[in-house]
Amino acid sequence: MHKLKKILALVVLAGSGVSLFVSVTHIQDILDWWRLRDYTPSAEISQLAESTRMNNLGQKLFFVHDPEILDKSEFQTSCTVGEETIVLGCYESHRRIYLYNVTDERLAGVEEVTAAHEMLHAAYDRLSAKEKVEVNSLLQEAYDRIKNDRIRKNIASYKERDPNIVMNELHSILGTEVRDLPKDLEEYYTRYFSDRSAVVTLSEAYSAEFEKREKQIAAYDAQLTNLNGEITRMHADLELQSQALNQEKTLLESMRGNPDAFNEGVGSYNAKVNEYNADVAKLKIFIDQYNTIVTKRNEIAVEERQLVDAIDTRAEQL
């Protein structure tokens, strides 16, 4: 670093000798060059940049922060993970990018999206105050059009935690998760991506793994609610039938001394018993359907829990 300071001093002195100055941007370029002069990304890190179609600037912003993929224990040490928040990556301003190693194949693409998300944090960090005002306006315009409940809830949680980080988070979320953006904002993101739709496709793919299970569970829950209502109604009806049959049976027993009356009553009683037994059989079918759906619903819930566990970087509860 001492050698780098000498280089910067020479550049500034040389510039002043010919009535020039080195802008902050140029200094940043020199710092980036210095950090990347001997840097070669691993195949895995390089693939993240390629899969998300980061362009030259996007890749530079990503690589200059020496991105690293970490397992849970290492990630928890390197990233501040809130007890109520699942964090998949973190950006240390002007220093490092850390990504959580997600191994569940059903969530293929999550590391790529996280990599692009953190790169965009670095990009936002480097915007000038004037640029941030302009970009924030574009971000707000785009957000106002968003109908996606998950994204809106996500942003609402950021607002609650710290309103000052909302635009920074929007900058990363809109850039990686929203396919259709206003023209000016889409044009802005071409600074960092050669084809932004690639990272959005990856985001949609792994998000769909959660969404389809949530929809399946919701559908099963609706069926269970309907069946539960029907089972409750049928059970109550059978209780009434049982009471009526018991009363009729008592009456028949009292008629045993009158064979004609008894025999006449038996036919009607037996018909009602048959009807009762048929309703019991129907109830059993409904109960079997209910239990089958509960089993299917719980299987999907287990899958959903597995997906959550696969990206849960929080410390395990003791």
C-alpha cells in the first residue's frame, strides 16, 4: 500500500506540473487497477459473473471486492446475520463481497443472483451525490409500479429497519429481480450488464421453487378447510340420525307384544339404518380424502422447509 501511495503522489504531482488534476474517479480507477493487477478469479467466481452477464464494468466492480463463497460458519463470521433475517451475501464497502454457499440443486441460480445483487451495492456506493439523486428518482418511479407482494414486503422491512438503506437495496433488488423496468432505468443498468434479463431469469427460477410450493400448500389448505366443514356437517347430521334411530329402536322394543305393529315398524327402521350406514361410509371417504391431503400438504411443507434451511444463514437455536 505504501508503494501505491507513492504512485498516486507521482500522478498528482505530474498532473499539477501541467495544470491538470486527477479526479476522484481517476483515483478510483488507479486503486482498482492496483487491486486487480495480480488478481485472477477462481473458475467458480468467474462463472458467477458470466452467468449473470456482467459486462466489463460489472465484472470489475465484482472482482475488485475479492468475492468469496463461504460455508455457513465462515459466512456467519464474515457477515452480520440478524436473528430474524436470512442473508445470502454481504458487501463490505470498498473491501469485500461474501456469498453464502447454497448447495441445494433446486435453488440453482441463487448464488448468481446474490453475486449480482452485491455487485450492484458496490456500484451504488460509487455513484456521485448527483448521480444518486437521478438514479433514486428512477428507482422510486419503478418501485411505484411494482405489484409483486414479496418485493414490496421486502422493501417495507428495510424501511422499518433503516429508511436510509432503502434506495441502495432497491438498486440491487430491481436490477436483479424485476424483468420489466422503465426505459431510463433499464438503460442505466446497461452500465453493469450486457444482458440483465439473464440474472432476472435466474432469480425467477429459484423464486418459483418457493412460490409453487406456497401455492400448493395454499390450495391444499383451502381443500382441507372445505372438507373439514363438510365432515363437521356430516358428523353432526349422523349424530342426529343416531339419536333418532335409538329413539325408534326403543319404541320398536316396546312393540314386541304387538307383532303386526312391530313388523311394520322394523321395515322403516331398517331402511333408516341402511341410510345411516351409507352416510357413515360417505363420511369415511371424506375423512380418508382429508387425511390423504394432509399427508400431501405436509410433504410439500417439508420440501419448503428444506429450501428455507438451504438458504438459512442464521445461527441455529439451542
